[in-house]
Amino acid sequence: MAAFRDIEVVVFDVLGTLVDEPSGLRAEISDAVPASDAASVDELFTLWQRHREQEERRIGEGRRPYAATEIIDREAAERVAGHAGLADPATIARLATAGQRLPPWDDSVACLDRLAAHFPVLGLSNAGRTALLRLNAHAGLRWHQAISAEAALAYKPAPEVYQLAVDAAGCPPERVLMVAAHAWDLRGAQASGMRTAYVHRPVGDPPLSSDAFDRRFGGLDELVTALTAAE
């Protein structure tokens, strides 16, 4: 496609875009608290997500020093444990690493492999360095390079995080394509001068009518086909 003819490097968000974070976290919570029914697991998952979003927002607003996802996830696990009456230290410790064992979407691994034969491919994630390493290994995600926002001591959508990817790409931002299932993430990339492609996921943040992303796709296969056809 003409819209992608000048793209040199493709950057992917990871959490939610390439791995199914909600399903993975719910499964880990269910394993930790086996007596919980579906409604209770949903309640505990919401508690986890709310804590993470709140803490990342506080860090972004300068109300808390930077803390990597390993720390925030440990806090979230302790909150979930307290709410569920879970006291076993080993179970809580394993739950704290739940974000390192998230399942990939069905098309993620094969489409990354296809695309990597044609473009340099980067992962850009809010996950901390250690969490990202272990998540990539668990999900089978293979990159030319995976970049953690921890290197910028910030969380997306802070501009310094996107700059990490642009610097690694070694080309102007308008030749770097950011792919995500979250419109908020793509808005941050767009503000940094990157090109943008939205990929639909059931758990994503869909674009608004006012969002002017370069392209929108129903899945990764459509994206990879469009990119490789534009070479």
C-alpha cells in the first residue's frame, strides 16, 4: 500500500496487542484463588488493573518516583491477596509474576515471524526489562530488539518512551510504524512523529472518530499483508 511504502522499521506494543493480558491475568488469579467463581475473579482482576493504572498515572504525573512493573505487579498481587484472604507467601510470589506468563494471540507468533523476514521489528512495552524478557520467552515472541520503557524511567504515552524506539530504529520517526491495539498508545506515538497502525483486539482501546491513524486493521495478518505488499 502506498501509505506504507516509506516505512523502514515496525514497532509493536506488546501488552494487549500481542499477548492477551486480561485472560492471562484472570487465569493466574483463578489458579491462586481456586475457590473463586468467575465474578470473584473478575473483581480481583479489576482490582489489579486499577492499581496498575493508578500507579502508572501517578508516576506520569510526577507524584511517585518511577517503579518498574515488577514492583507494581507485586503491589497488585498483594492487594488481590488481601482482598481474597490469600496468605501463602509462595502463592502470592507466583501471582506477582503473572504478567510474565501471558498467552499470545493466535496470530501473534506467526505474523511476527512473517514480518521479520521483511522489516526490522521492535517491541516497545511498558513491561519492565526482566518482565519483558520472561514474557517474550513464555509467549514465543521473537524480535530483532525488545525495548522496555524502563530504559526511559517512564511509561507510555510519555514521549521519551517512543523516542527509545525511534533512536533504536536509526531513521526519522516518519519512517517508523507503531502498531498497537490501544488508541491512547497510538496517539502518543503520533505526537512523537511516528506513523501509526491500529490493530483490533477484543481487549483493546478502539479509535475515536477523531483519530487519524494511518491505517486500521482487523488483525495482524491484514497488517503484515499490507506492509509486505508495499515493499
